[in-house]
Amino acid sequence: MAKELFEIEGLKQLNKNIDLLEKKVAKKVIKKAVREAGKPTILKAARENAKRLLGGESGKFLAKAITLQPNKKQRKGMFLMMVKPSDKFNDQLTHVSKAGKASYIPYAIEFGHGNAKPIPILRQAYLSMKDKAEKLMIAETLKGIDQAVRELPK
């Protein structure tokens, strides 16, 4: 999976406005903005790619399983969201060979396995929608800051 992060540069005013908010409120604003930006862009594109590139029942099932989830390994000062198959589908998405070796099917699809060529469902979704998601995230962050400032006690 791509190890890229959105880094918004040149938005000094946005950063100053975020810094004016309490850390708890700022974190809430950023979390909501990242989630709201990811849903209609990267998540939707990944689901459509699964249906289109895999096709059939496998594509429909994988599209249903793909979700937007917070990354479990957060670093201080960062909020990461991942578009990936939900953990609740792990049993259905894991293949165990006769030799007892377990393979995670979405990774085998994304990166290829044996003689099978990769079908980069998630990478294509990210690369095709990252600019749109970034713009939407900026707009949602500004909207969240504005709303948080309005709710501050006077």
C-alpha cells in the first residue's frame, strides 16, 4: 500500500486557526474533516474499483468489505485514516492452504500472488482521488474551524 500522507502546505492561516482552538477541539475538527473527505472520494473509488476490476461476486463482496478506518498506529500530532477491508471480514478474506499457510486475499489481489498479476484496487483509488480528497479535506477543516469558533463561549 502507498505510504503517502496528505501534507497540506502553504496554508499558514489554516494552521493558525487550528492553533487557536483547544487541542481536543482541533483534533475533533481534523478527524471529522479527514473522514468526510475520504468517504466520497477514495472510499467510493476503491469500492467501484473492486466491483469493476474484480467483477462478479468476489468484487461485490470485497467492495462491501472495504471501509474507512482510523489507523491503529497513530503518531502524536497526526491522524491517519485507512481505506481497507474491515477486520470483521478477516475470516472470509483469509485463505488457508492445505499446508496450513494463511494468505490474506485482498493483499494477494492488490500486490499479486504467485503467477497472478496485481490488481491495484486501493492504489488506483488513492492515486486517482488524492487531489480531490485533499481539497475536500481543506474545505471541511475550514468549515469545522468556523463551526468550532462559533460554539466557543463568549
